Amino acid sequence: MAQDYDVIVAGAGMVGAAIAYGLAGQGRRVLMLDGADTDFRAAKANFGLVWLQGKGHGHPAYQRLSHLAVQAWPAFAEQLQADSGVDLAYERKGGLHFCMSDAELSARVARLAAWHAQAPELAPCARVLDRGELLRRYPAMRLGQAVAGASVGELDGHVNPLRLLAALQTAFLRQGGTLLNRHAVTAIDPLPGGGFSVAAGAFSARAERVVIAAGLGSAALGAMVGLDVPLRPQRGQILVTERLAPVLPVPASGIRQTGEGTVMVGLTQEEVGYDLSTTSQAAVRMTRNALRILPDLARARLVRQWSCLRIMTPDGCPVYASSPLQSGAEIALCHSGVTLASFHAGQYARALAGGALPDILDAFHHERFNVQKAA
């Protein structure tokens, strides 16, 4: 049976766009369906970190996946910029996690030691610096007196997330992909001879395969093809200042200076359901934390506060799975769409084009939640 497309990707955010870009680069005929601007879009408030240090603590498979993705980022960024013509403002000069007491510094040493030990085949890429070592490495940085030191991740970096998303979608279109905005998927139906019919309201198309990467909307879509994935929203709020002279030479968890000079401060982790409100309490808390690290920010003017809803699974790790009931249906979910973009556009897309997920993703099947529930 002739198909309209080889693959339909439901979702055009950071995850869906990276997968679609990678598939189009493999010569596949790809349709990407996007929802409305009013949808719950995690990409709207993405912090832009390409981050490894500490990621996957307690989950070595996630640590290994993040390491793979971060290592692939320089070549990925170079190729994406060439394919899209968009400057990603990507830098990999290291990243910091500030510790605000000697006790925090000691706890960070222990946590990173455990993190390194759970994947001993990976070369250590993060270490802890006391205050003196930190200031010798970054002599221009004016730190608050409460800063006892920081861990530094040598492979960490950051990117402009809005440019990244624009680049993924632009490169996808340049490679012959089709993107339809305001076409949120409403139904996925298997066809008798194989493949799927995918509806977005009155619009419909057919494809041999379908990839669900629609963020928080993925739970409902996954259930249509036998992929029941438990998800919850987690609110994150961000502050941004006016443009400033350089105050932070490398990004840090919770604070980074962009290429344009603005300073982003965040993120909160709030379990408030689908409430997208911003709150003065969160602004006060984030501001106080930032001023303890960089007191010079007291002279900066805040220009914006906004929030988004992250996609969270019960264990905080991604989900990659093929439907056990409908051959050709896949789901891909994570809250690290920037860090994992290189993997989604690279190895993951190549595996989809080849017809099977790589073994590295076995630990991320959604059935792991059923086991935990039974236990």
C-alpha cells in the first residue's frame, strides 16, 4: 500500500524537531505535526544548558546516554548550523554548580564520586574546586562571600534554545520535510495493511511509522497505540535581566549569562499541576539565590519572568519505546531536549530509519514503571 509519508512525527518541539530533522537527513519522507501556540510547550522556557555533570545520578543508563549526547554536540552543532544557516550560539567551555557552604561542598564531592563510580568506564569529567581554586580559574568572576566553591563539568556548555529549535525546524524543511503548524494530532489509527492514519482535526495523513514526541500531550497519544506512559507536569519559572557586561564566564546550574548579555535565573521545580502562573514568591527566592552567588546583579534590572511545564516521568529519566501492540509506533519523551538533541537527531534517528531502537535504550522502556508499581 502506498503511503503518504514514511514517518509522521507528532510534536515539533525540541525532541520532535530533532528526530524529524535526523530522519529527513536519512532520506525519509517525514511529516511533522505541531500544535497551537497556546499548548504547554516546555521549549518556551528552556534554560539552554547542554549538561552532563551529575546527570543520571542513581541511573547509570541515563548518565551514559547523556555522556554520549554531550560528546556528540560539537559535531552536531556544526552540521546543524550548516544545514540551517542559524548560529546556535553554542559554547562548551565548562559549567559550574555552586556550593554555598563547606557542607554543600563536601556533599558535592561525595555525590560526584558516586556518580563517577556508577559508570566507571567513562572518563571522569567533573571535579570540585574550593573557593580559592575557583577564583584562580575564573579571576574576573566576583563571587558572593557565601560561595564556598563549585563543581566544574569540563564537558558542560550552553546554547541559545530558541535558535536551536528554529534551526532544527529550518534544517528539517530544507531537507524536504513537511511541517504543519496548528495541527495537533487528535487520532492515531492502525491501517489493516500496516502503517497508520494520523488525524489532526479534519486533516489526515498516512505513514508507515509514527513517532510520538508531543511532550505532555504524549500520554493521550501513546494510549492510542498501546503505549501507556505515566507523565506529570512540573512548573519551572525563569527570570531574565537586562543586558550586562560579562559577569559569569561559563553557565551554571540555575544561572547563566547569554551571548546577548542577559542573565537568566532559575529554575524552580514546582508540583502545581498545569498551572502556568508566575509567582512573586518564586521571583524572590530565585533573586536571593542569584545575589548570594553574584552580588553585582543587585544593580541589574529584571525585564521578564515566565514559566513553563516540564515533562516529568516518575523517575525523571527519558522514555523510549516501541509499541508492543502496533508495529511501527514509537514514543520518545524527556525533559532534557537540549542536551539530548544530538542523540535524537543522530543515533536515534538513524536507528528509527533502520527499523529498530539501539540497545542503549533498553533501560528506558516505559514498562519499568509497571515493575516499580508492582514492587
